[in-house]
Amino acid sequence: MPRCRRCDGTLLSVPVLADLQQVTLRRSDRALFADLSLTVTDGERLGVVGINGTGKSTLLRVIAGKEEPDSGRVLRGRGVRVGYLEQEPELPAGTVTAAVGSGWEAEAALDRLGMGADGDTKVSELSGGQVKRVALAAVLARAAELLVLDEPTNHLDVRGVA
């Protein structure tokens, strides 16, 4: 079983999902983050909070493996599958069912997110909140040990958030 050490020196015996080691990422005018170290283990929930434009979405893309840092290392546990929801998801053309996939997992995710009856609806006809729900259903319908969700409740009404 992979093990890691917390900042306080405590040794953990839980699976490591993602381990960022002294990661730095810069934009032309500034560093978004420098020498950042972070370990995400099985069962943890992590929230990233900050003002707009400070690199929250970029950090989530690095954790998810969608963007490489300028320096440092990003490691993932052996066989760890990552599900990633973008802040502003883009769905492929076609129907809701085609965007999410088939099978009971896809049907259950759509139903849970209030989109179960909309499988034949064209993606181009969806509202912003519906696009977010369908994109979230697509992520949840696939097996993943690590879910990286960038503002998953954006564009959702109270019912959708619940």
C-alpha cells in the first residue's frame, strides 16, 4: 500500500491518489503557485478557495493531469483513474445520451442529476445548468478513484446543487 508523510511528519498508510512535489507554474506576468507540495489520499475531500484569477482552475488541471507544471513533479498512485469536470465544460455534438454514454451507470448519473428523461435531447438545446449537469453525469458515470471537479455547482439551481 502506498504511504506518504504529512507536513507534520505523520506517516499515512492509505492509498495516495495524487502527489504534487514542489510544483511551480507561471504565467507571463507572475507565478500562480511556486514550490507547492500537496498529497491527496483516498477518502479525502479537498476544496480550493480563492479570489478570481489566482490559479485555482489551473491547479485543478495540474492535479487532474490536464496541464503540466513548469517545474516539480506530479505523481499518481498506480492505476489511479481521474475524473475531471471543467469549470466551463464543452459537450460533444449529439444527444445527451451520446455525451454521457450508455449503461446503467450513465442512466443512474443522469437520473440522479435530474436529466434522466432528457437522453434524446440535443446538447445544442441545453441551458448552461443542463450542460453542467450532463458533463457532471459523464464524469460520475465513469469509474474513477480521484474526482477533480472545478466549480461543479456553477449554473445549477438549488435543486441541482442538492
